[in-house]
Amino acid sequence: MSAAEKPDSEQTAPTDGLRFGPLTMMPGVSAKNLFGLFFASFFGIASMSFINASQPYVLTELMLIPQNEQGTLAGNLTFVQEIVLLCLLGPIGAMSDKIGRKPLYIAAFILLSLAYFLYPLAGSLLMLFVFRMVFAAGAANNIVMLPAVANDYPQERCRAKMLATCFIFNGLGLVVILAVMRGMPVWFSDMGIDPVWVGRYWLWIMSGLCLIVAVVIALTLKPGAPRQLEQREPLLATFKVGLRAARNGRIALAYAAASVSRGDLSVMSTFFTLWLTQEGIRQGMPTAEAAKTALTFYLVVQGATLPWAPIAGYFLDRIDRLYGLAIAMAVAGVGYGSLWLLDNPIGSGMYICAALIGMGEMTANLAATSLIGKEAPERGRGAVLGMWSFFGALGILTVALVGGYLFDNVSQVGPFLFVASANIALLLWSVYLILRRRASASADSAAT
């Protein structure tokens, strides 16, 4: 059995290094560095998800877009964002192998801060798209740096648990921040503030938070380029590492898993709150109250990830990553498919569906991220993770185009059924690879 096929518990790793509960860091990683990663993780997903969480209000009150056009526009905004991501993710990963993770992580939150300041000032759709491109540049850095640093710091035997810990901080941050932010439009409106300025104040608060995160990262994260690339190679050479790595079948599967798992996240951030906000307005709610209701259910999705993350992380570290991915895709497919059974999207049944989706989201992302972290070579890990993120962006791009069309022209639940189908397809691929590997192992055993 090759090293890549051995269960993670059988992999050898250095025993020295900082310990944090069940986590053991690589030598040279300090408590301050670990704090910086967890702090950035706390704000990481919230800082990117809020753009879509606030978008129904922005489109309705600031841009005055009719509801029957908002699904397509939301999809187009995500499409433009992902085009920028596709152009930047690979180079960012390769660049981080050359100059280190820290400066690019700082740049991520500075750009996000700028985007949140500009977004509610858009006077036209063209300006809205331009400001969304600024946001995309910050998101690209954030998307690559979080898994890169989270995979740099831990030893292999606790990689999934480390990622689960970061995702727990992601979820905690999203729940806490959105729980506070969701009531602000109603609060500002009750103060008699004009709806346009309500939206601006709302997004500017997030802008300030992102700037604070950039400062904390600058003070705490581990500096320097990764140890495995101290002999610096040309940027293009490290970028090609990500492409060549796909010759490994498990890395190719991980790239596909990135597309599916990131598509899962995208459909929730782009269409979930939009769907529920529109449903609330149709049922007679003011826009601010409908947005608050939509964010409440979105918080249920994220809240369900918190108790599930350590369970999933512990379980995934004890089985082969390929088996873990197959199970994750099954859980996610059931979660998204359950939305088809709802009669009232803002009724009590949504709490159950939202919890199932949260469990599916967490399992799929943990399985995909731990698989690529396990299989990525030491040299050029950032480049491989950059390409992994690139394929994730392809998944989001597909969801944006197909989901936007389905939302406005077929059914508002259509985008969620589309990603449920994608999860099931990847489940079947994983099962096929498992069976093929078993057949190969049996043939080798018979030959000897």
C-alpha cells in the first residue's frame, strides 16, 4: 500500500510543535501565529458572505431593481466576480509560495474593506459591477490564503481537525456577525433614517470590520515564504505545479470536489437570502423585515455547522479521504434536495432543511479541503491549492449562470436542486474510484 493510500492515523509526522487541544502544529508555528489564523477564520466567511446577504436590500432599496429581474442580476454579479477569481486564484496561490501568505492575506481584507465602502455608493449597474470586481480581488486572496495557511500550520495526522477548527471559527464568525448585522436595517429604519442611507451605514460597518482584520493579520500571522520553497523558483514554474498535479487521480477528484463544494456555498450565498427575502415581501413584509427573516434562516444553516464540524472532522481523520468525500457528497445532496419538499419557504419546515444544508455544507467542504491538503505535494502546495480554488471558482461560475436562469425562469428552488444533482454525481464518481481501486488491489493480491 502506498503512502497516499494509508489511513491518516498511519502517517508519520514530527512529534514536536505547538499543541492546541487535539491539534499539533508544525515546528516554528507559534501561539500568536495560530491566533492570527483563527482570528482571520472568524471573519473570513462572514466578510465574503455578507455581500450576498445584504444584496437583496441593496438591489431593492438602493438600485430599485424589480423582483423578477433580481435573480438574473444576482447571478450576473456572481458571474463577474468569478471571472475575476478565475483570473487571480492560480497566480495568487503561486505568488504565495514565493512571497509568503501574510502579505496576500492582509491585501485580502484591505480590498474587501474598500469594496464594502464603495458598493452602496454605486449610482448605476455598471458601477455596481466594477465595485463587485474590487470585492472579487479581495475574496480571491482570502479564498486561497485560508486553506493555504490552515494546511501549512498543522501536522498531517490532525489536518482535517485543524480545518474543522478553522471552519468552526468561520461558522461562529458568520453566526455572531450576521446575528448582529441582520437587525441593523430595522434598527436604522426605526430611527427614521432614509432607506438608502440605511443600506450605506449597514455595509460601511462591515467595511470597518474588514480593515480591523487586516491590521490583526499584519501583527500576528507567520511571515516569510513557506519552508518548502525557500529556493525560489520562477512564478510560472510554481503555477504549473498546480496543473501538473492533476495527473494524480485523487487530486483531479479533489479539483472536481472543489467545484461542487464551492458551488454549494455559492448557491446559498447568492440565492438563498434572495429567495427568502422575496418570499417575505410577497407575504406582506417590509424589505428590512423580510431581509431580517431571510438572514435568520441563513444563520440556522451556519449555526448547524458548529456542532457538526468537530464530529465531521474527527470522523474524516479516521477514514480514507476518498471514503470521506463520498459520504460528504451524500449528506450534501440530501440537504439541498430537501428544499424541494417545502410548501412555505419561510415556514417552520425551513429550520429542518436549513440544518440539513448546514451539515452538508460543512461535510463537503471539510472532505474536499482535507483531500487536497493530503494529496498536494510539499513543494508548491500554494500553487496546487490555488488551482483547487480555481476549479472551485468554475463551480461557482456554473452555479451563477445556471442558477440565475433557473431562479427567474423556472423555479426559485431550481438552483438548489441543481447543486443537489452535482453532489450526487460526485458521489457516484467517488464510488467508482473506490471500486476501481479495490479491483486493482484484488488483482495485485491474486498475482502475488
